[in-house]
Amino acid sequence: MREGTAPLIQRLDYQQPAFWIRKVDLSFDLDPAKTIVTSKMQVERNRAVPHGPLRLHGEELNLLRALINGAGVSFRQEGHELVIDNPPDEDFALEIRNTICPEKNTALSGLYTSGGSFFTQCEAEGFRRITYFLDRPDVMAVYTVTLRADATKYPVLLSNGNLVDSGTLEEPGNKGRHFAVWHDPFPKPSYLFAVVAGDLVAREQRVRTRAGKDHLLQVYVRRGDLEKTEHAMNSLIASIVWDEARFGLPLDLERFMVVGVSDFNMGAMENKGLNIFNTAALLASPATATDADFARIESIVAHEYFHNWTGNRVTCRDWFQLSLKEGLTVFRDQEFSMDMAGSSSARAVCRIQDVRQLRALQFPEDSGAMAHPVRPDSYSEINNFYTATVYEKGSEVVRMYQTLVGRKGFEAGMKLYFERHDGQAVTCDDFAQAIADANPGSALATRLDTFKRWYSQAGTPRVKAHGEHDAATRTYTLRLTQHTPATPGQPTKLPQVIPVVMGLLDRHGAALALNAAGDTETVLVLDQAEQTFVFENIDAEPVPSLLRGFSAPVVLDDGLSDAALLVLMRHDSDAFNRWEAGQRLALNRILAALRAGQPLVLSNAFIEAMRGVLNHPELDAAFKELALTLPGESYIAEQLDVVDPQAIHAAVMAAQRQLASALRDDWTAAFEANQIAGGYTPDPVSSGKRALANLALSMLVLDAQATGDTVWPGKAYQRFKDASNMTDRLGALAALVNAGAELAQPALERFHALFKDDALVIDKWFALQARAPESDGRVFARAKTLTKHADFTLKNPNRARSLLASLCMFNPAAFHRADAAGYVFWAEQVLAVDAINPQLASRIARAMDRWSVLAEPYRSAAREAVARVAAKPDLSTDVREIVERALA
Ligand code: PHE
Ligand code: ZN
């Protein structure tokens, strides 16, 4: 949307609509330049609200006619609304006919073309770019959709639900055209509507679910991509099985379709029965996709499928409730991925990866200009609130329900939620109430109002722990305090409900009994600013293991010494906390060096601990890889009041070089021990081995750069050439590029030549170069040059992100330059993208969220760049909201 001033929409202003639309008959005469849309709606007045005009949303539409009960009606246009002042009191039929221009729709919201086919994207407010409607999620209608199009160019015609009719059009003027009619029996909000038309092919699979019903599953892609859909189909089948087994939620449609599209703003979309995916989140083959891609595809396919219940059957009353469906569905896909991973250690690896993601993306958001609660209070552009807070922190909130009521209790809560709300558009409060009501007397139900502060307060709570052992009474007293920092618009915060899963270890690492029953793990529920917990029969000073499994999305300061952290790292029964202890050790060193302004020197104790992990005979390769990977630069920045991205980068690089050199022989052994014979499978064990081998290789090439050795760069190049899968190939290429090896350039050229026809792989080629560790400005210079590359375009979101987001959001040392060239580049690109695709532009605009914590000279220069963008008069509301919040 593009407008001078966009109104701020407030959560507390919610009112029911003045009218309901119960049924819609939609027909499309599809043509890229001019598509005719006819919508026949059955409308009724909502008697629960005051009498008023009918106001329909519509954007970029060309209205041809409006009829009520078959007769012309007077109307007026008010901004983006079509107002009919005096509609009948009784139920009536409203017919609208309008045209739209899909081929000019570069915003990719509404009906657009991509690769010669038609696709829709309606969440959140795209349906109003197709036709006039009550485009809000609490208006739910039954849709029947007729599609007419050229039969040769668009042989496949899809919409939601079941195919009820199809054939060729005979009338003159319709020569060569065909039609299809789809009916979706489930009432749905307009954001779940979808149409696809094009020259596509499908992988098909018939399945029979537990209830004995037969279903047809289809994955539609462009001709030529069919062999890359096997993994998506397997993931879909696994998702269906899992949701029935874990939550008793069956597939409710005879036909379930998934479609891939190359131009897409997000990962994927859960349209009822017709999920539409960014091809990056759908297509995989061993030769073109990495292990991480395989895992991501599995979780996104699952995510969209799980929305069928959490989002579609029960939907959101208004967009402030977005986390009702997104937080819950992310939680479900994370649980699914853990269950699929299998072993307890593979589960821990999943959990560590999720937490790493939360810390890298959501924590900075929660302490920056865009900080907002999981259930936001206001927005001017809803698309700006599809955030890590709504999704990932929202998922952590759901996880805390489960921690407080237990797994069975949570399942009972979900059951009650569906019993009460199936077919409705509801709120986060309704969800909370259902979980609490199914678990009366639980730690949740007894403090539900306090718990719900997780929905209303922004900011990451800080928890401090201090333990004291009293030898005389043999007691250990643990004092926990909490404090949530101020965020924009929320100067003071109240205490939250923080479940702290914990245990105590003696100094040899043995688990201690926490109570008379002999439990070695318990959940402390912190719900005050300060609380103490006393443990009896503790003989000597224990080592506390707190927040196991990352039981709450908080920053914990447990004040533990390096010695205590080493005990946890070696012996904690909780794998997450073993990993965390190692990260904490590294972080402490890095922060100490940064605060002192001294070069970083790793301690022997740390290096030996890391050697111990790397050579450990029992630990999984995947865990080793995570443990030996240093904390990310954005997470380190989060720990500092004033951020100097160059100093952080220098410290991390120094730590990496020391680890590379001190463990050289161990890396060599690890590289050799983790080679896989035989064919490629993306299972957790093999992918863990590949990850560790790739880390070892990158360390060995890095070390070789320092010593002048040419053997490892040569080996890396050979491995790059001979690799039989993308994980190994990209890993070897990254090792060369990231170390700045001479062989990087020929390898990059070879890679490009090999994959020039595969857009998703070329995206990796751009991203790898834009994310490489900066040294002397070379990475920034290269990224700027790459914007002129023949394969680069701002029109394709994946391609634009592969270069722009990689550089501006994921490569702080290349982006934040003393000469401000990074910020100038950012401003230019944001404005250029904004003219094409506001949603994409506003994502990239967020690179400046945290400008105010930067050290000088970065801070002033960054602010100036943001102000320059904000001064442009015709910004989209998307970008305007981001830059204005940044300057507020
Ligand atoms: N609802 C989608 C999901 O999370 C994300 C999405 C939002 C896609 C808006 C497109 C537009 O699964
Ligand atoms: Zn979702």
C-alpha cells in the first residue's frame, strides 16, 4: 500500500464487522494484462453492531459494476474503500465486477504472474487487490470459484477445496479456453483464498489416514522440477501422520495440494487445501540442496500443513492475534522436527538450532526500534508484523504452556481449544483460557493473568541467579530475580511467569537429589520480581544447571565461574545446557576482551575443553559441530551496551584462528573420521557428520591461510570439484571463500558455470559471497559489484535477499563501515526495491533497527541514512513505518 499518511490501527479499537458475507461465487477470466473478476456475494447485516454503511476494501482495482439484488446501486469510493450507503436491511445479493492487471503486480500480493503462470497471495490483505470485499479474518465465507483461461498456456487450473466441474469453453470468443469449478465446503476468511493457473505438473500420492479415509496429495511444480519434489511429498506424508498421532488432528480434505512458485515474498502460505510455496522452501535434490535446506523444507511443509487446524479450522479474529496461529504452528513444527529427529541427542540438536535462531533474530528485535509484544498493540502495516517475535517468541510462549501443564496437559488443552472454537475466528485469550481450563489447579491456571503478560509486554526478561550454600544447615538457597528492560512505548514492566527447569550437580558432575522423593530435575516457577528457593540435604556447594532446554525466552545471568561452566559442559544431563556452558565460556572471553579493548586470547582451559568435545568418543558429530561453533556476531552484540561491529568481528576472527591453529591435528582427525561412504540421505546422523567435516575443513583452510600451507586449500578445491552432494560442495566452497583463499575465485566461477540454470543454487552463490567474513572492505566491494551481475535482479525476492539481506543484515562487519558506504548502499537499495515490492523493501529496511546502540562513527552515519530514506515523500506505508519507528 502506498499512501501519504497511513493510519495507526489499534488493537483495542476492534469492532465486529457491520455485515457478514456468508457465501461467495467468484469467477476469473484469466489474462495477464487484464483479468476480469466477478464476485457474487450473499451478504447479511450484523445485528450485533450499530446500523451503518457497507464498506468494502479494495486496492488497485478497476471497478466495472456493482449490483444489489440484480439492480444497479449507488456507491462512492473513499480512499481504499467502496462505500454503499444504504444497502437493504434484509439479506441481499451483491455482485461486483472489476478488472486487475496481474502481470504488473510486482508487489506479489493479490493475483500476479510468475514464470508465465498465475498465483495468488492473499495473507494478510491481498484479497482486496483481487476484488472488493470485507477483507478481514473474522468474515468467513463458503467459496465457489470458476476459473477460465487459455487451455494451452494454462492447462492446470486450481483453487481451494474440491474440483466439481471442468471442461472446454465452446462459445465463440472463448476459443481455445477451458474452465474449472472448485468448491471449498469450509467457511474461510479471505486471506486463505488461493488460485493457481499455469503449465504445471504434479507428483501425486494417495494415502489412507487412520480414520480410513482416502486422500489425494499433489505437489505441483514447473515441468523439470518434478524430481525435486520427493522430499516435500515425504515431508507432507510424515506431517499428516504426526498430527493425527500427536494431537488427534486428521486431514479434513479429500485433496491436498502444494504448489511451488519462484517469486514469493515469504517461505510459504497455508491457503485452505492449496498451500503455495516459495520454491526455495519446497524443491530439493541432493545435488542442489544442502542438509539445512532439506531440514528447512521438512519443517515448512509441516508448518503449512499444521496450519490447516491451527489457523484455518480455528482462525484469528483480527491481525493482532497473528501469534495465535503463527506461534502455535511454529511450536508444532518444532515439535514435529524434534520427533522426526529421533534420538534424544538429535532432539537436543534441533532445540539448540531453534534457540540459536531465536537469539540471532528475535532478541535483537526485542531490544530494537521495532520491539513489540507477541500480540502487538498497534500497526500501520500488518505485513511488518510477520516477525521473529510473533513467530519464534510466540512459539516459546506456547512451549512454556506445555512446560507448566506437562505434555499430556497440553494435549488436553489443545483438545478443548478445538472443541470450543472449531470454525471460529478467535483470540490469544481464548487459547490461553482453553489450556488453563483443561488443567485446573495447574501452575498455569493459578496464575493465568500474570502468564498472559507474555502477550502484552515486549522485551526480553533478564533473569539473575545467585546461589548460597550453608554448610551448617546443609541447605542451598537459590535467589532468582527478574527484570524486563524498557521498550518503545513500554517504559515499565511487570514480573512475568518464567518456568525455570533446573537441576543441581556436585562438583564432580553427579546429579543431586532436589527433594525427599529423589527427583534430580524440577520446574521452578518464577512469577515475582524476586524469589528464593531452598534445597535441603545438600552437602557441599553445588553447580546449578538452570533454564534447561531453554525453558523460557529470557537472558540468564547465573554468574557461574569458568570452573563451574566446565563442570556443566562435561557432565550436565541436559544436552542443551552442556552446549550452553561451552558457548558461555567463549562468550565470556570475547566480552572480556571487547570490554578491555584488548586482543582476544583464548585460555588453555577453554581450548582443552573444546579439544575434549571434538575428540569425545560418544558425542554426536552434530552436537560437536554446534559446540565448536562460536557465538554469532549479532548475539555477541546483544550483550553489549555500545556495539562496535568491527571490534566484534575482529574478536570472533581471532578466536576462530586460535581454535583453528590449536586444534589443527584434531580438526584433521575429525575431518577424516566424518567422511560418509555411500549414497546421500539427509538424516540427522549423516547431516551431523557432514556439518562437522565442513567445519573441520573450514578451520583447516583458515589455518593454512595463516601458515602459508597449500595442502588444505588444494584438498578443499578437490573436494569442491568431486562432491556428490550440495552440502559437501557448498561446504568446500565456503571454506575457500571464507578464508580468502586464492582458489576461491576459480571455484566460484566453476560453481556458477555448473549451476547457471538453477536459480535456487545461484541464490546460494550470491549469498555466500555477500556473507563472507569481511577483510579490508573486499567483501563489501564484491557485493556492490554483484548488484551489476547479469543474474542479479531486485524483482525476484529470493535473489534480492540473497545479496541485500545477506550483506546488510547478516554481515555486520561488511555493512557497518567507517566511511558509511554500507549505509548509502542500503538507502539506495531500499528505495529501489520499494518502488517494486514494498514488503521486500521493508524487510531490508530493518537492517537499521539497532542503529542507536552502535558506536561512533557508525551511529551518526546510520541515523543520517535512515533520516534520508524517511524524508522521501512517496515511500510505501511498509517502509515508512519501519524508518519512522527507527527514528522515534
Ligand atoms: N502465513 C504464512 C506462514 O507462516 C506466512 C505468510 C504470511 C506468507 C504472509 C505470505 C504472506 O505460514
Ligand atoms: Zn505460519
